[in-house]
Amino acid sequence: MPPPPPPERERGRGQPPRRRRMLSLPAVCPCEAIALAPLLASLLSLAAEVAGSGSGSAAVDALPALRGAAREAVRIAALLHAFLDAVRDDFAAAADGDKAAVLGLSELHVALQKLRLLLGDLGRKGARLWVLMNAELAASELRVVMGSVATAVDVLLLPAADVASADARELAGLVSRHAWRAAARLRPDAEDTRAARGVRSVLARFAGGATPDAEDARLVLARVGAASWPACAEEAAFLEAELLERLETGGEDDNDLVLIAGLMAFLLYCRVVLFDRTDDPETAVAPPGVPASRLPPAWINPEALQCPITLELMTDPVTVSTGQTYDRASIKKWIKSGCRTCPVTGERLRSGDLVPNLAARGIVEQLLLCRGGGVPPSHEPSGKHRRAVDKTAAPFGSAAGGGARLAAAFLVSRLSRMDAPEQQRKAAHEARKLSKRNVFYRACLVEAGAVPWLLHLLSSHDAAAQDNAVAALLNVSKHPAGRRALVESGGAGLVVDAVAVAARAESRQNAAAVLFYLSSNPEYCEEITRIPEAIPTLVTLARHGAYRGRKNALVSLYGLLQCPDAHARVVSAGAVPALAALLLGSSAAGGGGTGAGDRDEDLAVDAVALLARLAERPAGARAVAAASSELVTRLVDFVGESAPRSAKEHCASLLASLGRHGGDGVLALLGKLPGLMPALYALIADGTPQAVKKARWLVNEIHRHYDQRQPPPATADHRGIRV
């Protein structure tokens, strides 16, 4: 079995909790036996919250759509709060068994819950374009909610007629009239209709392969409040999350997918064509001596992106069942140590599921890009989420396909601008984001001819442009057409050079991952192996790189071993001593800090897998046996430790290969190690079929070796004398 897939793999297990879909309004009805006093108190709090959600005209005016309708709904909530406050004492004096009062207040509670959710959706950050295009649906939901409010208040007027004051009854009538009028008349604003019509016009031009009018797109962005690159990126991230979630849950036939994909293409086109920068210069002012491009946007709070456990910037943020976010390595270490509570809240973790926090990861990446430090390697979602990404091979509509192709063609025209390095840098960054989690977008970039220009940027003196080009090539190399274009453009040697001499560590790590994807094709594998510097460069990275660089180098070397000529080259490049050092180092660093032990163990597992593959041939087995006197002992210890089952299988295979090719000397050494036989018997009892086969063979060989060395048993002649 090969080692785990490349650096982008996601380690989360289990299924993430389902989140509420936009404009779906679940509500909980109070129980029938509830007393009037707590029900009224809850209603007052809820009505005050809804009435306060539109405090100040600026809050409502900032909504992307339905501003007039939202203003009217908030006004009705304020009137309702005044009515409930006026009848609080009167209803408190009434009997709790007043079914009409309980029914009316309960219906009102449900309606206000839905109104709170609906107003929250209308103002949700990052979903402004989606709200605009669903303004009719939102208005319909708002009319239904207003009708429920009016009905509930009318029901309340019956018991209130006996106990409420005249002012309270007048307030109730006022609420009822306004709510009924709203239920009949609330519609999207005229500006909403015009803006939505403009978006549909742009999408229609996309579908026909025509370039839309940039001014039309600017007007739409201004209407929804997304007239900057970061705002466009945020809107696109929300729509991408919606798309992937629906694909995860088997919604390939969801009618909304065509609209979502079309809006993603619209935002992508706007982001690529309308903005010359990837940040918003109006949101922050750079201190003296600090370039504006290196300053993070004002809305990013770096302290909020620190892991609560290590107080370091999260590189792989995940969310636990309590809703708190941690760095994956830190929270895994916490859970593995036996702690089953949330470190921040102290609540018991209902499950060990770690859900990737894509929004936090995107903000971390933007922060690191602004600081000029590059971004951590992108992490592909795993399990069901990865399958959702695989389903994006189709564009979901002609508009989405046309928009993506136009954006890709525009990016290639900017990548080819040798006289405009700033435009090249931005285009490389956009290509990186475009190809990150969408298979069709990767195909569009390849089809547009982006690969040769991205390869050209590998030799750029601009570290940011080089870093973005490598990351974009990594994403494109996940597509078969991208791998073919990369090799046919002579890119294998350039990628090998990037592994060796790229300016940033992230670039070198991602370049090594590109080689992994190329090695999945036997022809490309031979192409890489023929490059004299390829294998020595990967071995050097495995020996001296950071964790992610070592990881990528190991899996790339493993992939290259499918080429027959690669074994001897890997051994001669000094891979065995480097792998032995990783394995022995994991033993010495077993008590490292948070996350360090997991990473060392991870590298050790891959090192064992690679050693096992090398030892399948006699030259490799001899090199492993001669590498270190402590290595065999460490392998035996590794079999007996709580390592993954796959690691134990690789270890058993490696020991069996050493015994097969090393002869009686190695078998004698193995037989003298006290912990080996119990570990092998445990593996036979509870291992994979392949591990059982290897372990049983090794046990039999060790027994055979020692049986042959035993002197023959003494016998007696016919006189009883021992001979």
C-alpha cells in the first residue's frame, strides 16, 4: 500500500454537522404546557432582538436587497414589542390555562424566530449577491411571516379584550393592520429588480460566449456592497461552500446549482477583470516604510486566528462539536492525550469529528499573503467533501462555463504580459485561487494555455509570483490534462529546479507535491527519473526540509519507485540513511511539543513505507541492513508500538525483505531481539491479510534458522550407550 496521499490531504474523520441553508427558516414551537410568564419574557426578548436588528437606517440601507421590506418588518417588531410590554402584567395575572393566550403567544414566538433568521440572512456577510438573486423568495417568506404575526395578534386580541388596557388593545390593532398590509404588499425594491436583471444579462452574455459590459457588473457590485476585491472573494467563498455542501448531500440535481455556479462565474470574472489589486487599499493605511500590499485588510484580526491551545497562527483550522476552532495538530494532540472536553468552553466533546473551517483558512491565507510569507499548503477536503470537489468537473450551466472560460482567457493574457510584472503577479494569484477547489476551472486554465506561462514564472525573481505560480501548477496537476500540458511544455525539469532553489519554503514544498501528481503516470514518472537532479533533490528535501517539505518529498519518491530504474537511483542518492534518520528521530522526539509528536510519527510511517519498497530488491535490502545498527531495533519497536495498522504492515514487509535478502545473519539478529516475536504474533492475530502473511513467513523463517543450528538429538546403541 502506498503512503497517504499528498500534502493536501485532509485528516478529518466523520461527517460534519449539517448547517442551516440560507432562507430556510426552522423554528421550535413552545410546549403546550408552558406558563404565560416565561413565554412572555422570551417573546419580549425575541421581539427586542428583532427590532434592534435594524437599529439605525444605515443598518437597513446596507442590506443588498429588500431594504424597504426589512425596514417595515423591523418597525412592526418594534410595535409588537411595545404591545407585549403593555400586556405583560395583564397576562401575568391571567390564568396559565388560558389556551387562546398560550396559542397566540406560541404562534407569535414561532413567527418571530423565523423573522430573526430571515433578517439575519438578508444581512449575512458574504451572501449579498445570493440574497439579491433570491429577493423574490425572501420577500415571499417575509410575507408569510408577517401573515403569521398578524394572525397570532388577532388570536391574542380575544383574551386581551377582557384583561388588556385600551392602549394595549389599540397597539394590538395597529400591529395587526400593519402586519396584514405587509403580508399583502411586501415586494423587492425596484433597485433590487434592476440589479438582478443586470446579473441575468451578464450571465446571458456568458452563456453566449460574449464579453459583458464592465459597467453593468460594477453597478451590480455597488448595489450589493461588494465593490472591492476582498468583498468579491468573500462572496465567491460563500457560494463555493454552498455548491460543495449541496454536492456533498447528493444534490447534483438541485435547481439552485445552475444559479450558484453562474454567480460564482460572475464574481470570478469581476474579481479577475475589474480589480488591479488583490486587496482593498481603502480599508487600511500602511505605516511608514511598510508597502500597502504587505498590510492585511483592516477587517482581519490576527489574534483571532491564533489557536487557543498554542497561541500560534492556525495553519489548518478545524471546528469541534462545541463550535470552537483550533489548529488541527493541536486539538488532535489534546484529544489523543485523553482529554474529551473543549479546551476553551470546558464542555464535553460529543464526538471527535474535526470539521475543516474553510472560512478561517481562507482568512489565514490572505493574512500570510499580505505579510509576504506565502500561504500554507492548501488542504483538499477529505471523504465526502473531496468527492464533492470531484463532482465539479461539470460547469453546471452554459453561463458558468462561459464565464469561467472568459476569466481564464483573461488571466492568460495577463500572465503573458512580460512587461507588466504586477499584472503577472495578480494573474498568478487569481489562477491559484481559481484552480483550488474546482475541477472545471482547472480544465479551463489548461485549455486557455495557462500552464506554459505559469512554468515561466517559476524562474521569476518575484517570490510572490513564483509562489503563486507553483501553487497554481500544483492545483492544475491534479487534472489529467494539466499533467499532460505540464510535461509536454517541458515543465518537469523546471519543477525539479523549483524544489531545489525556489525562494520560499512553501514553493519548494508545493513543487515536490507537483512531482507526486506527475509520478501517478508511468510515462511522466520515467520523464522525471531521467532528470539527473530529480531524485537527489527530493532526498535532500526529505533530509533537511520542514515537515511539509519532507512529507511531500517522501510521497513523491514513493511514487517514482514505480519506475524500474528509480530504485537504484534512490538508493545511490542516499535515501536510506535519510529515511533511517527520520525513523530514529521519531523515536527520540516522541515526547515533543504539541503537534510535534504527531508529525514525527507521520513522517516515520512514510519512511517505513518507502524503506519497505526499497528493500524489495536485494540492493535496497543490503543498504537498509547496513544503514545503522539501531535501525533494525527501531523497526522491531515500531511493530510493537501503537502505530497505524498500515505502518505495521509496511514494517513487517520490510523485516521480511531484510530476512529474505539478508540471509542467516539478519535472521539471527532478528531472533535475538526480545520484542520481535510477541509483536509478530500480535500482528498475526490482528493484522491485515498482507501483514499476517509477511509476519507468519518471518516467524517461520526465524524458527527454521534456529532449528537448523540446533545439534541433532543424542541416540543410544543396542548396548544402551549414548553416541
